[in-house]
Amino acid sequence: MRWAASLAAALAVATPAFAAPAKVATTSGVLVGEAGADMVVFRGVPYAAPPVGDLRWAPPQAMRWSDERAATAFAPPCLQPTPADGRPNGGGVSGASSEDCLYLNIWAPKAGKRAPVMVWLYGGGGTMGGGHLSSYRGDAFARDGVVLVTINYRLGSLGGFAHPALTASGDGFGNYHLLDALAAVRWVKANAAAFGGDADNITVFGESAGATMVANLLTSPMAKGLFAKAIIQSTGSLPTPATPLAVAEAKGAEVATALGLPGPAATVAQLRALPAERIILDRRTGFGHRTILDGRVKTRSIMDAFADGSSLDVPTMIGTNSDEGRLNGTQRVATYAMGGAPVWQYFFDYVPEWRRAEQPNGVPHAGEIPYVFETLASDRSGGSRMTDRDRAVASRVHSCWVAFAKAVRGVRLLSCAEGFSWPARSDANRKAVAIFEERPRLGEAETLRSPPNGAAPGPTSRESE
């Protein structure tokens, strides 16, 4: 009972009133969610079987049920360390988490028909975070005609792990977090129409570690044909080479040794019998690998694949914030991608007036998220301190993400709120980067700079007004 109370407190957030149950048949079984005035919401939907026991460090397996399944409460996030005093960790998660965590949440327009679908991958360094957080809620997207899906994916050494025994068994995929994302997108694609969505217009988007996952999906042969568009928000990992399988296996053997097993000689059964908490909560063993060249999920490092043109050629949005120092990889990927499907680049540089003293150099990591989702009311995003000016900025930013999701094939100009037109980058149009300040404007990619410590935030003066 104490665990249940802790979980309820960790997942409790303010939600709009719902008048009636909403029932939908999926490929897994019948779900019963909640219907409001203009949207339907389904929470805690399993997209794969629990990755426990024999399914730890294995590809996610399909899950089915015969009776109607309630989908009105968020499921626990994937296992991760959280402070004992109830405060949130760096990924925004507090309270209980679980190894049984492969669930997703859906916000859909009530009368949607072939609506665009967006699948969100949260950040948190690959070790923290969850799809249930209030700053990721999809109310605004559903209001504006988009089906919004947030997912959980395995974290730390449960999400990125290799060991000689796993490789020999055939389960040595290494990138279990990416397999989770692939499985979730497959489930969404198979069931999009049931929620009023368009299976042929799925956008995968994420921030930080989630953005790295999006980039990895764009450069994975297993993702071909699964989604139509991608958004990469604020990742500094684009230039980082993936870990060779042999190196990851050696690290996995060290993890096994640290947990009392016979290192490289440990068996798959012994590895899977370890208490999950020991794996995740031990500082020597918990972090895991973000990207492993396992030869199946990943065959090329991110930047290598973009450079040689082997990445998926889909419309892409990519950007960073003004006080992150993460422009290098963003600029290179955007430039590589210009030769194929359209690519839109942004630079987020709006700091609320009441926050400028604490953020003098610009927008920090993750600062764009509540504007993208229009979730400024959540305590994590500022809550009651947010002003009408801030809310107007959020409306403008959010409208550009919606415009990207709704864009049809061949479009190279996004029409956002209040008449802001955002062209795709090209050699012929150098001033095509969206600079999100109080009002968006266009600037040159080459002039973007993350400000040095103590300097004024924002792009340089060479950009167009």
C-alpha cells in the first residue's frame, strides 16, 4: 500500500475534466480511456510485454490481452535512481519506477481523421526521465489536430548493454532503448487509424538523450519506413562515435564482475537473475551505453551516416538553445541533410523577463520544451510565474511544431502562427534559420553562436531583422 501511495503521488498532476469513457480496439486488445470535450486520452498503454525475467536484455515482445483494459492512469517510468526525500531527479522523475515500464500515452483529437501523429522521446541522459511528466502532456497538440504519443524506454544499463553471453545467445542487440522506440513506433503505426491518426504521417521527435535516439533511428537500417519526419532538439551527441561492440562487451563483463558474477564467463541466466535495482542503482554499473555498433540496430555512427548519405531521407527539424553550446553537431547535420528532403533549423532564444537574472546568457538545456508543448502551467515549467507574454511565445513556437507535423510531402515552407513563414534551409537561401525570440525571425546559420559566459544572449547582429 505504501508503494502504491508513493506511485500515485509521483504521477499525480492536474488534468482536464473528462466526461465519459473512450473505447478503442487495437491490435493488442480493447482499451478504455477517457473522453473530454475535444480530445480522448489513453494512459499507461502497454506497447510490449514487460522486459523482465527472460525478456531482460532482449528485443521487446508483442503483448495482447483478451478483456477490456483500463487506460486511465500513467504507468510507472522505467527504473532509475530518484532522491529518497521525494524530490525529482535530473529527468524530472520522483517516487517509484519499475523495470516493467514499456508503456505509452496518447492524446488524440476527439473527432480526428487521418491526423498527423507525433511520438515523443524524452531526455534525461539515457538514465532518467519518463513519458508521464506534466511538461510533456499532449493537450495542446490534440487541441490543434495532432495525435501526441509519449513513450517510456529502458534506461541505463537495462537500455544499453552488451556482454559476450548475450551476443552468443542471439539477444545481443545492445541498443535495447532503441529497440523499445522502434517497437513503440511500430505499435503506433499499426494502430494510428484507431485513434484518428495517419499511419503515413508519423513524426518522431525528442530532446537531449531523446534527440540522440531520434538521430540514431534516422541512421538505423531497422527504422526504414516506420516514420515520415523527425525533429532533433538539443543534443550534443551527434558527433560522438558509437561504441564498438567488442568495447561494449568488455564493459558489460566489468559490470558483471562488479555485481559478483564471473565477468565475461557469466551466463545469460545469471545476468537476468540479478536484481534490477542492483544494476541501475550501483554507480559502477548503472549508466550503460547510449549507442552500440551491434551490427543490427546500429551499423554506423550518427555523423558518419549523415555524412555519407546513408541516413533516412525524411523531412527533419533540428535546433538548439542559445546557452547550450551544442551548435557544432546541429550545424553539421543540418548542412549534410540539405541535399535531400527539406531540413528546418531553429535557434531558441526566449528567456522570460522574470527569469533573466538567473539565465543571463540565454536559454539553458531543455528550456524550449514547455513552449513546444504549451505546458507553461506545469510547476516544472514555471507555473503561475508565467505571463501572458510568455504564453504568447509558447503559442507561436508550438504552432511551428504543429505546422511541421501537418506539412505534406514536398512542402519547403512552414506557415506558423501570426504569419511567420519558415523556409527550409538551402544554399540559395542562407537566411532560413528560425530564431525564436519574443517574436520569431529568420537568421543565418553561419552567424549563430552560443554566448560565452557573461556575454549577452542571442545570435549576432548579421542576422536579418
